[in-house]
Amino acid sequence: MIVPDSGHLALVLLLAAAIDILFGEPPAAVHPVVWIGKLINVLINAAPQTHRKAYGVAMALCCVFFAALLGYSVLYISSIPGIPRVLALLIEAYFLKATFAVNCLLGPAKEIYGHLEANRLDKVRELLPIYVSRNTSKLTRTQMSSAVIESVSENYVDGILSPIFYYTLFGKFGLVAAYAFKAISTLDSMVGYKTEPYRELGYFSAKSDDVLNWIPARISVIFILAAAFIVSLLPKKQGKFSPLNSIKSALEDGMKTPSPNSGYPMAATAGALGVKLEKPDTYILGALYPPTEVKDIKRVSQLITVASGFLLVACAAVIHLAGIY
């Protein structure tokens, strides 16, 4: 296999971002992460009634191996002598794009924002359970807005930052690492629950997801801080942004959520926007700030868009510079 240089790897990342911006998610039939999800479903249906924790470990390892093999196969095919460089770049970029999704993260927020603006609260209550794990039947408009902002900021780590982080960290095998991470992330979203029937089956997947997102979650504070600073300088910003409060809130409230990771991006976002984020009976982040408003959904979308752009540029630069030394 021909080893790609740093310029090639950086260009793949930027092309993957361009594909995401221009085309969004590929159809399910040709979406590699959907393939991983189908494998997980097969393994879930085959799960025994006993020794479910041990089976869960085997299931996770099987899915990681499948995903890593998928990533490696793409690298192998794109490096076959005679394949045009442009085609190799596009193949790798397509498969890398499948591991992260900026459009897919912000699209639902835009949809829910429209329903809240039109006061279609029943429709929002119908949509929210897809994105947040809470009872939405009695949520107020403020709590609905908070739930959307929490979801966008939390999923910035799992859905964008982490796969790009592992792609950057592992150099020539970055695509393999991104797919291995995505396997764990997908497992966590499907079986990583503390309730039956997944409590034991998804235990290993949930803990692995916590471990893999530990560093990215804390790094996210830096990118959200930088994004808040950049947005605060824009003439068409959606409102006031506070970079310093983002890091202050992350330090004060980052560990107030049940998850060891989700609190950091959410708290940083609360500080950057200057709003209180609350999951009823579970946590309050930025308690001294005013409650969220519907317009804050547009503000968080702007913040996370800029944070994602800053992340992509920073990681492409790191990949390129790492190849110089």
C-alpha cells in the first residue's frame, strides 16, 4: 500500500468537509455508517439472554474490527497503482465524510426552530425525542429551546470533533481510526443505555464511548471559545457572545452532568451564549444566566458552524505541519 503524504491527508479532510456542505448525508444504501448500524442490529438480534455483558464486549470488538477493516480497505483501494490521484482523493473524502456530519447536526435544529417560531409545540414534542433523551410531553418553549441547544453542543463532540480528532491523530491510518471510533459511537447510540434490555449488552460500548470522547470533549471548549471570539467580531452575529464566559462556565459546570463528557461542550456553549441550559431534575448549566429563548437556537447554530470550520482548518494545518518535521 502506498503511504499518503500529509498534503494528501489534509486535502482529503477538506474535501470531506466540502462534500458535507454541498451534499449532506449520502443515501442510506451507500452510507458506510448505516452498514455498521445494520451489523449492530444483526448482533443485537442474536444476543443471548445470559452472559450479555461478555457478549456486549464481543459485539463491540466485532463492530470495531468491521469498521476498521472498512477504513483500511478504502485506503488500500485508493492506493492501487494506476488509480488517478483525484479519484483516490474523492474516494477517501467520501468515506471520511461519512464519519462526521455538520449538516445533519444543524438541520434538525433549524427545523425545530421553525416549528417553535410558528408555535407548533406539539410538532416539536414529537420531534425532540429523536434528538434528546427526556420526556418532552410537558416541556415549555424555554425548555424545548434549551434541549435543542444542549443537543447541538453535545453532538458537536461526538458527531464532528471526535472523528476528525482521531483522523488527525493517527496520520496515514486516520481513516481507520475514524471508522473505529464511529463504530463505538454508533454502538453507544444504539445500545449504550442504563435501562433494559441494553443495560448489560451496551455496558462496554457506553464505557468505551466515554473513554474515546474524554479528550475531544475537553478540547471542544477551546474550539467553542475560539468560535465565540470569532463570531463576536462578525458584523451580522445573531447576538452577544462571550468567549471568556465560555471557558468560565466549562470549568464551573463541566462536571455537573451524568455523562463525564457532555457537560463540557454544553457548559462552554451556555457561557458563550450567556444562557441557562437545563434538563429538568438532572442538571442546570449557567444557572446565573437568563433562560434560553427560541432565537438562541439560531445563535448556537452560528456558534457551532464557526467552531466546526475552525476545527477543520486547525486539523488540516496540524496534519500538514506534522508531515514537515
